[in-house]
Amino acid sequence: MAIKRLFIANRGEIALRIVRAAQALNIETVVAVSDADRESAAAKLADRAIILGPAAAAKSYLDPRLVVHAARETGCDGLHPGYGFLSERAILPRLCAEHGIAFVGPEPDMIDALGDKLRARAMARDAGVPLVPGSDCIATAADARSEAKRIGFPVLIKASAGGGGRGMVIANSADEAEAGFDRATAEAVAAFGDGTLFMERFVPEARHVEVQLMGDGTGKVLHFGERDCSVQRRYQKLIEEAPCVAMGDELRARLHQSAVALAASVNYRNAGTAEFLFDVMRQEFYFIEVNARIQVEHPVSEAISGFDLVQEQIRIAGGAGLSVRQEDLKLAGHAIECRINAEDSRRDFMPSPGRITRWDAPSGDHVRLDSHMSEGAMISPFYDSMIGKLIVHGESRDRAIELMSDALDNFHIEGVPTTIDLHRDIVNHPDFRANRIHTRWLEQVLLPERERNAA
Amino acid sequence: MTSSEFERSVAVLLTEFSRSGIAELNVLSGDFEIYLSSHAGGTGLRQRSGKQLMVPPRAEQVAHPMAGETSRKPTAIVHEPANFPANARIVTAPNLGTFYRAPKPGAEPYVEVDAMIAEGDEICLIEVMKLFTAVRAEASGRLYAILAEDGSMVEAGQPLFALLDD
């Protein structure tokens, strides 16, 4: 039942990461590529690369039938979806199951259930997990008005079929809530094909805290500590840390317990992350959503636990149980990850594809770089602009900040603009060093300061 | 065998070898010998024969098929057979799928070698999870060679047919 040949249905740095994890387990690898990714690092490292279709993701990585057809025809008995793309589309594990391919992830019904944010909230409520004060489905503008008054302003109107920060409207008064209802419905239908809305209290100074989980499908769930992902721009994470030192030990323990209780209550299988909003002023955390997949920022949890999460994913998908007990997991030190993108942070973060003409990456005992890029490689215009993830691990947060600052100073990329200089500005900022940040800090404080200094 | 038939045979040999799982192949026929290797290092066969001809790697590096249960590293393969006539046009697969030469099992293939094909004619099917898409000729021509095996999986961009322009 253990997987012998793994199909990797993704690209870029995560495809490379999964190939490496499979190789460490002596599993053969077949990686899906589009026409634009034939020379990718993952394609070169894998035992075989299969060209699904042209560069456009819709005609290659996003077509579940092409992906499963390729996996089946190349004799793969396992498939890892990575993150993004089809990783949370239940049709993929369903097609895999039809063709005898073990999907590296949760059951399709679980993916569906957690993808419905209202259902996920109900699951959390049933498991005793605190929710953001909010509503169930709001059916009319009049409901929007009355619910908003009950919850207290400001409120966030959200799409049940949404997620990842999309499809949200803020209302600061009952009038705005009523007016916002129609707009939010239209946007939700357009973006997700489903106009179902609900409402949550809006917390102006919040931190985004999430817990890394791994379940065996029988109710046993491990946690690998929490991550603080509060440096964000337009709901996209730029920097993630583990642990969240802004939370005291007692609160942190309750957070882990809540996340584990939720996953255990649904017999969650494989890797997942429970995301929470941490209201620093009230010292309360509230459940937001569960991401039923491995996440971009998993390396910081691996750093503090010394545990390879992707290998464990593959083992569990092959029928193994959890390979460690919670009491044996020791979380130590502090890790920080910077997501380096090919974007010009001084020109509205315009994605800037192109060829890398110089690549001088930092290295060292405490430095990890998850990247598919190298000198001469192309950042193509068809996908995201991620260059790589730079991770450091030190004994304390202060030490990790020093390590990250040094690593960024020693990272030289030419040929495309990158966000290296932005990350340097962030980690050296007094607010970041003093850990006075929140999810709107980057957009409200640092970026405007940077613009003023440049002018 | 005429020289153009010979060229065609070599071209088909190159293509078929590239897509087989064979690592190395030495063909000796009369005073013609060709040694084909799918990886840069080569091995023992080199010692046996005095003369070797490496398959010239083409510009694009495309991953090489796996042989059954063995796994090998991806290497360059010949994307367009080197010895086809200058006016040959290669029809490639628009996406990955299973290549079928006939509309259904047991039926006559859409086209055979030397057939005259008109622009817009259906020349094969590509099947993905039971969904069949017909590939149509983009311009008219005579079918020179069939480059993929009926019922085999083909990848996006993989050569299927060589057509000669009129």
C-alpha cells in the first residue's frame, strides 16, 4: 500500500520540494509540466516529466482529467497536489480514487466540507472552537442590517464559497451593511459562482495565527505548533514566523488544543492548517478556516520541530499511521520565512517575469532556501511570481531576525526585480523587531513610510 | 531500399528509440551501423563497436520516457526527426492524452501513409479520461510518416504525424 511511484501535480518550488521528499523515501517521481516548465528544476530532478499541455494553467495544471490521465498512464500509485492549483478541488482526489491512485491529502468529502466556510464554521462550533463573533447565512439586505447591529461594527461581509481573503466587504454602519449586501452578493457570484454570504466582526488590529496539523484519519491528530503570518499585503502573506511570541504560553496551548480538537472531531487525514484571527487587545483567538493541504509556509514549522511534513504526508497517504507522538515532538527556537517574489515593490508590486542573470544565494547552518530558481532560469509570465522561500532558524526571535537580515544581505539576484530589499526593510523595522505588527501593519505603516522616504 | 526510404527508416528509428524505454541500441545492417544512447555517458556498447554515432541532441531538453519499472534521468531527445524532407511539417499533440488512429476500435484509421489530407480533415483522436478530441489537419498535404503508436499516451507537443506540403 505504500506509494512506489508518486505523481506531482504542481510546479515551481513546491514541485521540487515534493520530488525531494519522495526521493528521501526512495519513491519514484513523475512530475507534471506545462510546455513552459519543461526545463524546470523539478522536471530535471524527477525521474520523469510529463508534458500535459500548453503554458496556460487552465490547459495544463488546472485540468484534473489531464493530470489523472497522465498519472495513470505513467503507472503512478500516488499523487501529490502541492498547494494552490487543484489541491483543494475535490474532483482531483475523486478521480484519483476511481483510478486506484492514492491522493496525498484529505478525503474528498473533507475537502468539500472545509471549502464551504459556513460548514467549516459549524464544524468548529461543534468542536467547541471559538468563532469570530458572526452570523450564519444572511439571506437579505434586511438580515444584513440586523445581524450587523447584533455583532457590532465594523463588520465584514464574507462569501461562504470564498477564502484566501477574497470576496469580502467591510461595513461600518447599519446603512453600509444593508448597501454592502447586494454588492457582496454580486461579487461572490462572479468570483465563486455562489452568492451565499455570512458576516463576522471585523478586528482592526489582528494577527493571523495558524496551527499546523497532521491527522491519521482515525481521530489521532498531531500539531506542530503555530505560525504567525501577520505581515501581509492584500491578504497575501509575505513573512511567516514560528512560534507566535505575541501569544502567551497558556493561550498558545489553548490554541493548539482547539485546532487539534477540530481536526480530531472530523477524523482529519493528512496535513492541514487551522487558521485563526488573534485579537491582541482582547487576548482572544477566533477560528477562521481550515486549509486542507500543505501550505507555502510549512518550512517554519519544520524548522522548529525538526520534522519533515511532506514526507509524513506521503507516508500517511500510503496507509501508514503518524510516525511520532505528540509528547515526542519538541518545538525549539524561532524560525522566520520570507517569500521572495519577482515583483517591484516600489512600483505597486508589478510582477516582473524575466530571466535571472545572477544568482548568489545565502547559505549556512541556519539558512534554508526552498527555490526552483537558479542563474539562467526564467520566471515565466504564466504563473505566480515566486522566486523562493528564504527560511532561517535561531534560538530566539531576535537571533532569527539577525540571521534573516544577514541572509537577505547576502542574497543577490539580477535580471528581475525582487522583493529582497522590501524584506530587508521589514525585518529591520523597529515595529517588526519589537513585534508590534498586525495584519494591516505592512499596508498601513511600512509601505506608506517607504513611499514617503523614497519621495 | 532507396535513399529516401533509408532516410525515412532512420528517422522513424530515431523517433521510436527516443520514445522506447531502451537506454542504448546498436544497429548493424550490412555496412551501416548506428549507435543510439539516451544518456550522455553511454556504456559498454561503446567498447564493442569501433564507430559510434551519438543521436545529436536537439535544442530543447524534454524528459525521456521511463522504461517499465526502471527509472532514468531525463535527457534530450530528438524532437523533430533529423532526416525528414525539408518541406515536412510535423503535427504535434495539442495536449496530453491517449492517441487513437481510428474513430473506434476495429474501424479504419483516419489516415494512412501517402494519403492526401485536406485542410480541416480529422486525422486522429486524443482521449483524456474518456473525453475524445479530434485533431484536424491545419493545412493540406500528403501523410509522410506516423510518429506515434496507436493507443499510446502522448504528451503535449509530441510529434504525431509528418505531412509533406503540396
